[in-house]
Amino acid sequence: MKSEVYFLNFIQDKHVRSFTLFSCVAVNVYVKIFTNSPFLVCMDLALSQEEVIDPNYLWIGPDGKKLEGQIYVNLTETGKLMVIGFKESMSGAYTCTLSHKIIETDTWDEREMFEAYKFMVYAYREPDYAYKISVRFTTKKCKLVANDQFFEELKKILDNVISDLACQVIDPSYKCHSVKRPKHSLLHELFVTFQVNPFAPGWEEVCNQLPYDCEDATNTRVQEARDRIEDFFNKQAYVLKHDFQTLPTIHYVDHSFEVTRIDSCRPGFGKNDITHNDCASCCVVCDPGTYSPNNEVTCRTCVSTQIKQYGAKSC
């Protein structure tokens, strides 16, 4: 059966309350982990606009078992299926067989018809955000003891700016370079780089206060940390322009702030913009045969053993 992606607002949080299969193909559906899936409808568009006599719906889950009566599903009498509290292990093929009757009005003969529908349902998460930041400072000379002292002090200040957010500055480093700009003499500048991530010691305790997964909260916190750091450097530029008649030996270079977002995925999840191009920015659960043991953004292929489950963290 051909796999094809149809229109669907698959990020389950806004307006999608049901989804009708418009053609007899496998449709990809993405459900944010720990949320409820949209309703999957066991009927195509053409049939939904006709009279259906004695409809009967048989839903089968990824494990091959009937879904009727399972505590983790909401199955309506009209064949709509919602999977509740979606987890990695719930990913896979959800199939429905619709049986109904066609009655010939002239002879009153009855024929039983069967229609099959298939949904490929995948758990997904938002990526975890981190930010790589680079800034520059003018200095008098590259071989200056004060450069090291300044850099150590800068790290302490940045950590203090974001300490209450359970975020941290990691991988800080700097190099000194000579820079020649048009119509200016030779300058010496410190090229400073570092990353900001939301996993400072104690971040787990913050997450434990939330009812479900805390990825949205960690991303919000690290975005706040990034904004605070940018504001800190903007204030440096303002103070240098308005409060100093003589510039310090080491001072911030205005407009040198640059930031790049770095995404990572939790273990068992990865990005695949070819297979999951309708959810390309999502961290989608690793397919059977693949795994992700860490925070990389791709799932690895397992060649030593056969992985049959979704969301494997080891091979």
C-alpha cells in the first residue's frame, strides 16, 4: 500500500479534533508525546457523504490486537478513534476495517461491503534548544594577562545573569586576532564564543514540578536566558557610548552579538526531513531498526541486532 501524507494539522494542540481519511492510503499522523491524538475517522470522504447502513468498525493497533475496550483509547460508536496520553511505544500502524451493507431496493438483496483504512501514527517531541553565541571585545594587545582575567570575570557575570533560570553557559572560549578594517588602524580583538543550554544542575527538579514532559518549559527558559544575555551586551554598548569619555582597555564591540539556535533530540527520537517531511522540524520517534542513545538529531541504523520497537535508545 502506497504511503502518502495528506493535509493534517498534525501538531496536536490547537484546532484538530478529528481526521477523516480521504483515500485508501496510509496517512502519516504526528502526535506530541503525552498528549491525545486527533480523532482518526474510519471512513473516507465519499462514503461520509452517503447513507451508510449497519456500519461496523474494527480497529487494530500496532501490536495486532483489537483496540475496542482498551483503557488508553476513546472509541466512539461512529468509528472515531482517539489514542489517549500518547507514548513512544504507541507509535505504528492503526488500521480500521469498516463493514456496511448495501441493499438493492428493487430486490431487497443485501451485500456486505468492507473498506480498509490505515494510519501511520508517530510520537514526536519538540527539539531541545540551545544557543551558540559569539561576541567581540577590543583589547590593547593579544598577549595581555588582562585578557585571561577579563574572560574569567565575563564567564562569572554571564552565569549570574541566568542562574535563576536553571540554565548554564558551557564551552566558553576565546581567541585573540588582529583585525584591519577599512580606514582604521590595526586592532586587536577577543573573539568570545559560548553556548547556553537549559540543563544546569537542578533542572530535573524544575521538571518534576510539571505534570508531563518539560521540553516546552526548558525551551522557554533557555530562550529567556538568551534574551537576557543579548540585553546584557546591548547595555554594554549603551554604557560605553553614554557614560565613558575614555574607553576601557577591553570593551565590547557594538553590534558584534551573533546567535545561532542549536537543536537536539531526546534519546529515542531524531529528525528526518525526508521520511517525515511534514514534521521536518520535529524530533520524531525512531523507527524500528533504528535507535538514538543520546541527544543527537538523527536516529542511527542498528546493524548488529533487529530492533522491533519504536523509540529504541540502544542497539
